[in-house]
Amino acid sequence: MFDFRFVVWTLCTLTIKCKPSPVNLSSKQHSLSINSSTISVGIVANPVSARDIRRVIANATSLQVSDRANIVMCVLAAVRACGVKRVLMMPENGGIRSLLKRGLQREQKLCDNRFPELEMTDTQISGTVDDTFAATQAMVDSGVKAIVVLGGDGTHRAVAKVCGQVPIAGISTGTNNAFPEHREPTITGLAVGLAATGRIPESVAFTLNKLLCVKINDGERSDIALVDVVVSTERYIGARALWRTDNLREIFVTFADPEVIGMSAIAGLLEPVSRNDFGGLHVLLDDPEVTENLLQVPIAPGLISTVGVQSWQQLEPGIPFTLRQSSGIIALDGERELEFGPEDTVQVTLYEKAFRTVNVGACMRHTGQHRLLVGAPLELLAT
Amino acid sequence: MSDNPFPLSRDELLNIYQTMRTIREFEERVHVEFSRGDIPGFVHLYAGEEASATGIMTHLRKDDRIASTHRGHGHCIAKGVDVKGMMAEIFGKKTGVCGGKGGSMHIADLDKGMMGANGILGAGAPLACGAALAAKYRDKGDIAISFVGDGASNQGTFLESLNLASIWNLPVVFVVENNGYAEATSVDWAVACDSYVDRASGFGMPGVTVDGTDFFAVYEAAGEIIRRAREGGGPSLLECKMIRFFGHFEGDMQTYRAEGEVDDIRAKRDCLKSFSKTVTAAGVLSQEDLEACDMDVLSLIEEAVSSALAAELPIEADLLTDVYVNY
Amino acid sequence: MARTISFKEAINEALDQEMTRDPSVIVMGEDSIGGTGSPGEDDAWGGPMGVTKGLYGKHGNQIMDTPLSESAYVGAAIGAAACGMRPVAELMFIDFMGVCFDQIYNQAAKFKYMFGGKAETPVVIRTMVGAGINAAAQHSQMLTAIFTHIPGLKVVCPSNPYDAKGLLIQSIRDNDPVIFCEHKSLYGVEGEVSEESYVIPFAEANVMRDGGDVTIVAYGMMVGKAMDAAETLAKEGVECDVIDLRTLSPIDMETVLESVENTGRLVVVDEANPRCSIATDVSAQVAQQAFKSLKAQIEMVTAPHTPVPFASTLEDLYIPSNDSVAIAVRKTL
């Protein structure tokens, strides 16, 4: 449907790009009319991330449930301000939803329109990662434009497994947060809201990300990782979180950021590779007792450990790497997940452009440059 | 090929299996005997929760103390209390570990560091703080464990104990055995902030949540927490998320549970089944090893029941003994 | 060597001597040191009435301040006792027993019995009792009867400095849980107390006065009232036996019965409220066991069935007086 407001907006934008001029804040609001039935956004908030053993063996902090609920409230307010009417959320019994209910009820009594309609996905609550899978699938099926994730690397990985092409926006509330950004949630909410309502071109709003795929025996068992696949000589899953560094032998990363903690920091401190760079990194490690090549790595909050480094090389996308290690444990994004023995063939492959994330920084820069929020509050879109 | 990937030896793993199996068979048998009408009073069964008691107790030494809940049989067995003595106590016989004077809810053996099951929920937490205080004075790295249920974690005694343990830096570990139900009331309703870990932070100590039906997860997490306490790192809270197979007490029809819920958890979340699967898949123990163990356990339980049934009841003279050391 | 010290000092001395003798004797309470974590003096208070002052300097790691958390720290004292220590925990006012009573009566009192004899809980809970300083309803009660009622607990209530020291040392050495009641209005009272360590055994009432006409039984602050009444009555030609019970559980009924069998007349003086008290307990036991010796009804002199009032005029009426004891004695004649 053609709408003259679109023309005005485009002209204004073009004008601003060509010639900086004083801003007239009383100018028409830059709203786009989108032909969609219900724009909605999904939220997956994990109530139990950051409650693992690293709270005891390292100095991991844990975000209280009430703080997580507050983060969700910030995101809700922000997406509502961008015109998103409906938010679909994963139900849980960890306390977030009951706090939200209380907060939203209070708002309703005050007749405030700061928040969108909040609905829970009609999925089971088992208190396990299955809830995340089920809820994410339900959100994808219902056509959400984006999914906001509150959790650590593990939670983001679970969502990414199921979200398909729906872009995700991460907010870190876990222990290991190599994947999601550390950012003010209100801003993440604004970026998601503006992107979801189509006010920001997809080429700006969304980034394509790499991921790692682990296949055991040609797919008999398989799983993914968003940041790192770590192979350890340890042989059992136990309490899942990985923190002992003396038995790490191989690490594959999608990106190697020296500014994050966790296993990927091993790669990041050897050869930084950004999220946008081609390929990843594959590092071979040794027992630090027997090698001279050592590296000091911030492996967990407050915990700087020593690893032994043998060598590293670029990890090319699309090419399966067979593991050197004959048996051990594979940790995905910092959590022990898969055991394998000498009878198993394990392959790790890097894929590019595998899933989408909301590029919050780019969205907000675009918003500022194009003055998308100049004007009256944005209308709710769709009925 | 059976090289051992676990941080426990084959014999230790067999012992652990035996402990968990003993708890399971003990509780299942008590359930049967109770329904026959020979067991007086109240009984609260631990079946389904074995991985928690065993995963934690495997780290304990003789001089470490534990304060238990009303659901104490599992803690007793894992701490090494004599099974026959326990069965006799539950039947109220003179040969019981408490001479028939305590019963299931007060079952204890201080010689084994088991400071008692407690009929008052939450009452064990301050007692465990006391045991930890005494351990601190002994200065040998001993610790104390306070077991509470999800419901008792709302008691003032528990919350006060968290505070006291933190300010005195006591070597005590608070274990919240969260099986989702406080009697008939769901934990989701009863616990504000829905998180024991957040409560722990509120009282100045770290909290860790672990799957209480996974022996190895409990074992590893408990190991680190207990080591921290022994080394002067102070108290921590460990939440074991688990399930109980039976009702709050024997006779509880569990109408507050969803239909099929118990059958479902027995099928899908049985900690003994998952332990067996893990150790046999790794080739460390064989199915035959486990079955042989099962047989031994069943005959131990059988013996415990028959000797309990045959044992004498306490007599009138026993009524007045042990009120005081001397009066 | 005896010298004159106060009731409060006698208690301090008992604690000091026992802490020196036995490192497993640990003292804890709210402000027992007073000042932990605060920038001013260490040992700023030494207890709310200064009873434990000076102990911190001598026995540093054997005394600790507790948070405002009776069920936790009284429970911890009990747990530590069950693990081989000999803690002396202060429950500041007996009126506060409500917040920690479970640990005392369901745990400490019952361990030995419930656990078939294996447990020993040598804990002492020192606590202030009684009225007389306008501390009003929630800080002035005499709740000894509630503890006396519980099998497994021992209850001690000295009336003078000499008894206070000996009974406290005995309480600390005793292997059962003891509730050691210190009357707050007696702290300043002075008396002869030996320097050296000594014990007074439990269940040994003290015959303060021999008379032969009437038996007056009392404990705590009421002993003084009974003695004063006895003096007044002596001028009227009535000679009273005055018996200080000293310990309420175990109780020395033998001494009481012996006296009543001789006098035939009993007056029991009890600062507590009248229902289900030490007074009714002693009266009932005497009525049952010495009925034939009684020549008159048993009289009880107690507080009224009310909370402790605040105003001086009312509090003076609340606490049994010498006169009311004398009046009661005369009723039996």
C-alpha cells in the first residue's frame, strides 16, 4: 500500500543526508506504515542462568530474579515505544513472570500505556532447556520479528538452535557471556523494536553470524555452538560448567574477541578474529605442565588460568575438521555437553551466515542519524 | 574397554550405587511395611532423592556433621548409619538406633555425625551452624551440612542461620533439597523471589543450583563447595532440584500432583537409572555388577525387616531413661 | 577467701573462672562483648547490664557477639554443645524465649531421649528474669514455670551472689541443658562470695531460716521478701522456716516436705503469674505427699493474672511484697 507519509519520510531522510540542517522537532513523525497483521517480538528470559558452580570456584556474579524481571520491563517499555503491540514470552517458574505480572498490573491500574500486551507461549514448563526450545519454536511459528534473549551463552545457543532466520538480540545475564553484548537493555529493546517494525533497513539492522556444528558419527549425535567448541580430556559431564584448563586440548571458535572472558578468550588473546571476519580459529592446546608455551587467560569471572598452547590456524568455513583427541568431552559455549570415545568420529565445521542477530549498535546509529525517534511517540502498529 | 572417565574409582562407584540402591530399597520397603500397619506414627520417604544425599555425603569425613530434615532416612544411610538399626527404630523396637525412643522423624546417630532427622522443619539449620562452630574451634577442616527442604527454607531459623553463618564465616553448607512441594503446596507459590540462590546472595554467600537427580552433577558441585568450606572460604548454599516419588508422608494420596506425574518421573527422572546408564555406558561397571549389588541390598533390607519385626519392644523401665545425663 | 561482691560480679567471676579452666566453654550473646564491628571501644558493653564485661579482654576467642537472631545463635549454641563444646548462650531477657523456644524445648531438651541416650547437650542458657525496674510487660516476666514443665531441661534461679556463682559453675559443668535465670533486680545486691571456684549441687534447697510454725517456700527475688516477712512475723511470735528452692528443675521437694511435715503450714511465694506456676506445682506436690501433715489450707502469694504493668505504682502492686507474704502466713494460722 502506497502511503504519502513514506514519500515524505524518504525525502526527509535524503535531505538530511545531503545537507545538514537545523532540526525542526515539530516536523512530521517518521512513521512507516507496514502492512502486517500483528508485529510481535519474542522474549526468552532464563531464570536460572548464572547459578552454576562458577559462583563458587570463580567470582561469578548472579543476577537476581528481580533484576532480570526489571530488564524485561525495560525491553517491554522500549519495544512498546517503537510501536510493537504484542510480546510473546517463554513461561517459567523461576519468578520472572510473576514479578512481571505484578509490575504490569500496577501499570494497568495507573492507566499507563507504557507496555505492550504480554502473552506467554503455550508451552510446557519443565525447568530445563527443553522449555527454551519449545518456546522459541512457538515464537517462530507465530511469526515474531525478533527474539530478545536474556541469559548466558548457553541460553543463546539454545535459542539459536531453533530460531531459524528470526533474528535474536542478546542481553547477558549468565556467567559466560562471550556471545551476548553487555549493553543497557532499554537500548537493546529500542533497537529490536525499530528493527522489528521495519523502520530500519534489514541490511543495517541485522547481522549474519557464524556458528560451529559438531557432528559425531556422521550425525548420530550433533549440536551447535555460537562461540566455542572446546575438547577436553575430561571424561564426564558432571556439573557441566567448564573451568579446569589443564586438560583442554582443542578449541574451535567462531570469533576470537580479546575483550571477553571464557574459553574463546584463549583464541582472542592469541589472534583476534572479529564476528565479521572471514572464518574462525582452531587452536591446539597442551597440558601446561609439559609445554613451555603458556598463555594466561581470563577463563571465568575473576579467574585467570594458565593454558598450554601448541599451535593455531585459521578455521575455514564449510570444511569439517576431525578431532585429534580420541576420547574426551566436548564443551559447547563453556558447558560440557557431549562425551566421545575412540570408536566415535567427531567433526567440527564452521558455517558462515548461519543465523541472524540484531545489530544494536548499527540500529541506534541509524536511528540517531535518521532521527527516527524525533516526533510524537510512535503509533502502535497493526490491530 | 573400561578405562575409567570418572573422578571416582570403580569400587567407589560401586559403593555409591550400593548406597543409593540401599536408600531406594529401604524406602520402598518401608512404604510397603507401613501400609501393612506395623509401623507406628509418621514416616516421610526419600525415594527419588538418592543422588542428592549420596552426591554430598560421598565427600564427608567421619567428623563432619549433618543436620537433616523430617525426611531423613536417605541422609542417615548415606552418612553410614546402620540400616538394621534404622529399620528397628522405625518399627519402634528396642534395638533401634535410638532405642525405639525417637522413631522415623528423630532418627539419629551422633557417633556417625548424623545429628538427627528433625520433626521441626528448619530447626536443623541453627544446629548445623553450631556443629560448624565447634568444627571451627577444632580447626581440623571439618564441616557441617544443613539439609532443608524447599518449604523449610521459608522458616526464620533457616534465614537467620544463613546470616549467622556468613557473619561468623562458619564452615557450613546449606543444602536446599527442592523437590517442588512443601507438603502439598508448590514451591512456585510459597517461595518469594523463587530463588534460593538469590536468597543466598542476600545473606552474603554464593549459591549454586544443580540437577539433584544427576549424581555426578551433585558430586562435582558439592565437592567444590565443601572444599571451599573446609579451606575457610565460608558457607555456601547448594540447591538440588529433585523429585520425590512418594507423598509428603505415608498416607498422603498426593492429590495435589498432576495425573500421571509420579509415573512420569519414575520413568524419566530416576537418578538410579541414569547413574546405572552412565556407568555401564562408560564400561566401568557392568550390568551384572549392578544386579549383584541389587541382590545384596535386597537381602540386607529383608534381614533388616525381619530382625526388626522379631526384635523386642522397649519396656516400662526404658520410658524413664535418658531424660537427663543425671538428675 | 570470702569477700563482698555483687550478684553481677559473682556471675562474671563464675564465667571467667570456667572459661579459664576449660577452653571449650564459650560465651555468646547480643552485646556480650558489645562493640564488635563498631569504631569505639572493644568490650564497650560487656552485656546489656555489664555482666560479661572484661571477659573479652581475658578470653578473646571464647566470647562472641551475636546478631539479633536468637533462634540461630541459641540453636547454634545447642548444636555446638551436641558436638562437644560447652557453650553459655545469653538469651537477654527470658521474655524473648518466644523467638527461640523450639531450639530449647524441642531440640536441646529432647536430644538425649529421642536419640536413645547417645546425645549430650551441655549448654547453659543464661537469661534475665523478673520485674522491678519498670521494664514493663515484655521485659519483666518470670517464665521459669514454662521451662520447668519441659522434661530434659534444668532450671536454676539463684537468690544471692554466693548461690549465683556456685550454681552457675555447676550449670556449666552439668551435662544437661540448663536455663540459668538471673533476676535483673538482684544484680546490684551484694553478698559474701569466695574467691575460689566452687559448686553448689542442683536439687539442694537452702533452708535460710528455721522456725517451726510455718513453711515459706520461695525462689529468686522472693526469697528476700520471705525473709523480711519472717522477721516481721517473728515479732508477732510466729517463727517461719524459709526455704530457698535454688533450682526448680530438679527440685528439692524432700526439704520442703520435711519442713511441712513439721510445721503443717505452707506458703509458697512466686513472682510469676498464678496459673500453672512453680507455686501451684509445689502446692500440688505438698498436698499430694504431705496432706496428712497439713493443718491449714496452702497459701500462694503470686503476681496477679496480668502482664507486668509499667507505672511504678502498678508494678509495686504486681510484685508480691513482704506484707502480702505476711498476710498469707497469717491466713494459715
